Amino acid sequence: INMAAASWGLVSLAARFYMFSGRCNIVSRCRLHTSLHSRSDEVTKAKTATAAQKLQPTIFDKIIDGSIPAEIVYQDGECLAFRDVNPQAPTHILVIPKRRITMLSEATDQDTSLLGHLLITVKKIAAQENLDTGFRVVINNGSDGAQSVYHLHLHILGGRQMKWPPG
């Protein structure tokens, strides 16, 4: 028996029971279904990303150039922020630099100003989104960090109480 498939089946069964028990509406059904699938999907994507993929244009490059649509919530000369299509919290926004840095561990001293700008932008967006009771900022770095898109991005997660530890 494949233990991963068996455990996923139990999670899926529990999720279906919860979804159809009448204790959740259609919106939370979609969010529960999405979050159950997307966490493992992101790890799988991160594990299969290759060095060649790190050099090719990413989905974020295509959002920046306008060839892929996104729900943009903030933009300036240095960065762009948009809603995540697979939200892991009621508010889940990605902030990306327009000048591509593959991952945080590859940033240089010349990137210091841009990295600081990204954090100040996170603060502005959190205020714009009324996340005044708190939010989390996450940067995934490399395959063990579950980075699936090799274009530095900051996740802003909010709109609910975060849990600890996060990993």
C-alpha cells in the first residue's frame, strides 16, 4: 500500500465529510480543497524545479510584462504586488521585484536597497488591506524551502490568526 496515497485519502475523506456536513459554505469548501491540494503541490513543484528552469522566464516575469493577467494590488517602479491564485489565508498577496532576483540566497549587496523597498512595500500593502491586527511575511528559498518559482517573491498572509510553528 502506498502510505502517502493512503494518508492523502484519509485527509481527502475527512475534508469531504466536513465539506458536506453543512458546517461550511461553498467559499470555505473551495478554500479547504485548494489548501489541501496546493501545499503538497507547491512542495512537489519546488522539488522538481531544475537549474534550467531557474534561467527561463517565470510566470512572474510574464505577469510583469502583462502577458499573463493578475489581480494587481500595488505597483511602482521597482516592484509589483498581486493576489495569489492559490490563497493560503484570507489575504494572500505576492510582492515581486520587477528586476528579477532568482532567490534570496543569490541576492548581493547591490540588492540591499531593493530588498528594503520590498519590505516597506509589504508594510504599505498590509495597511491598504487593513491587516492592522497582524500578518505574516514569508520568503521561500530553494527546494527545501518549497520555492517553486525562481523569481524572488514575498508572501503576505493575513486575515486570520497565524499558527506557530509555521513549518
